Amino acid sequence: MGRLFVTKPFDKPVYLLLQALRVAHGDASQWEVLQAALIAFGGLNSNLREAALAAARQAPSDQPEVYPIAS
């Protein structure tokens, strides 16, 4: 039996951005959006990657109990 891979819920701003990107790009899946973001992030120079990571680490975390479904 395989192990279950579980992560913490996305912070609300990240979740809302993922939903907006899905809708803006022909209802792409959340996984497709995340893969594209990882590929783009990997292609940045190290200074830009570090700046993005620093901004993400300082962002407030407001994880709601229920997330709205984007249409």
C-alpha cells in the first residue's frame, strides 16, 4: 500500500490566485497551473527566486475553513 501525501491547505491568497489562473487559462487544472509555475520559477535567476521566496515567507497566512469555488 502506498503512502498518502498530504500538505497543509493553501493560504487563501494563493488559493484565490490559483482559481483565477485556472479560469483565465481555459479552466486549466490546478495541477497544470502549479506545474507551469514551478517550471517558470525554476527558470528565474537566483536573485529573483530568493526575492519570491522571501515575499512568500513574509505573507500572512489566513486559511479559512471553507474556500469558495471559482466559476
